[in-house]
Amino acid sequence: MFNYKQKTKVAAVNASPCLFDLNSTVEKSLSLIDEATNNGAELVVFPETFLPNFPWWIWMPIDSRKRSELFKKLYYEAVDVTLNPFQKICKKAQEKGVYIVIGINEREQGTLYNSQVFINNKGDIIGKRRKLIPTNEERTIWGRGNGEDLFVLETPFGKLGGLICYEHSMPLSRFALYSMGEQIHVASWPGSNYSSQARDRTKTAELASKFTAFEGQMFVIASSSCIGKKERDFFVDMVPSLKEEFDIGGGMSGIISPFGEYVTEPIINEEGIAYGEINLDQIVEAKHMIDSTGHYARPDVTELVLKKDSKPVVKESVTPEIIKLKKTNKN
């Protein structure tokens, strides 16, 4: 059995990226990692698509030409995890001896993906997962993940997994992670003061993160981005009508216990880092009452089938006629 640390200090970042600037956002990430580790954090969590930024324009009233232009800007600043500048984050993890989870726009050939990258304290990428289904307008930007993107990872402080944004509204995906024994869950969110929809993004992220902690009897580290002045000015200049509904700030970042309560005060509506201690003993206490994949499950009534295999884009197929022809030619 893996010998976990009983108590671990973790950090949840609430910060704004440097719009369409991967190099600068990586440099900002390195500075935040320094700050968090100097304050004793052994795991640092960053927001959804922090590198280089979240594509807020998909919710804005702009024409298809402008959308294409903005997509290309994002595409050329997207991340290849095998190369710099992203590898600087891996080197920082090794230098500081810290685990890092960070959200990226991942580029693979002509497609972008909304991905979470898990890095260990030796600087190795130990996991990378893609959002299973982009939400609504997000489908004009990102491709989809598959069953291989639901996993948990062994770490010195517990079994670590994660979901991105509205994946937290997918009960079966959450349950799949619970069934793998997840103990520490990363909930990645984009945060903004943008009133384009009839909901409060911050409250939605808080509600979903707290419920996931309670339902799974585990710790949740929620990390959101927020809007900086440069980002706000860029979009308001592009769409002046946004002046009254798109503003600086937003987001919610914090550490939530297996009872669905904040461990310490979260960071809300401003840049900062929330810190908290994970104590695995609290998971045992919570599961005594409700173990959603153990004594509080009813597999005789309901069960989940998890399909882990992915389907390749190109699959070679050999027909019986070709096999017969090859045998004839060989003779």
C-alpha cells in the first residue's frame, strides 16, 4: 500500500493570464510557483487554460472573420508540452521540489484541446487529460477528450485527479474518479465578471466544487482565472457594448474539505493564492458516514461502465481479397 503523507500544504492560484502571450504567462506562472513554495506549498494548482488564456470571445457578439482571427492568435500561442516555454514549468517543479497542476490550451496538429497537465516534483509530466466535452460555444475552439482522460495518479500526498469546469456537471465522470479512490481533486475553472449569461460564474464554480468534495468524500482544490486590466481593455475595445458587462476580477480559488467546507478563506474576485492543509484523516472520517463507492453504493441497483479505449483517426484494414492476392503472389 502506498505510504501517503498525512498532512500536506497546498496552494490554489486565482490569477489573470497575459492575453495571447504564452511566454509572459509562463513567466508569471514561474513567479507564482516561487511565491507558493516559499510559503510552504507542496502542490500548486493553476486555473483552466491558464496558458495562454481562456477564449472569452466565444460568448461575445462578433462576426465569423473576427472569431477566425482570434482563434489563430490562440492557436499560435497554444502549448506543446514537450517544448519550451512549457518545459520551464517542469524545470521549476524540479527546482522547487513541488507538484504542479496547470490548465493549458494544448495544440496537436490542427486541433486545440482544453487540457490539465500534472507534473511531479522531479519535473516529469505524470499525467495529461483533455476536457471530455467542451461546453456550448467552446466546441468552436476545442476538440474532445475520451475515456483515457479519466484517471487518478499516485502521489506522496494521496491519489490525485481532476476535472475541468462543467465536467463537474457529469455525474458518471465524477463517479468514475471516486471509484478509482481519488483523494485530492483538482477543479479547474475560468473566472470573470462577465454577465453574458443568467448565472454567477463564481457561485457556480463554488457550488460544483463543494458538492464534488462532499459527494466524493475527498479534498477539492479549486482554481479559477480572473480578468486583468489588459484583458478587459482588449475585449471592450473590440466590442464597446461590453463596457457595462465585462469587468476586471472574478473567479474563486480555495481548498475544500471532504465535508464540503473551505479549509481556509478562499480568494474571490481578485488575484491571489489560497493556501490550505490537506489532512487525509478527514477522508476516513467522512467515509465513515458516506462512502459513495463503498458501503453507500448499490451496484446491484445501478452500475457504471467506463470505456477507457480511444479510437484512432486512421485504422488500417485488410480485406480477405487482399490477403488472398498476397498469398497468390507469394506462390
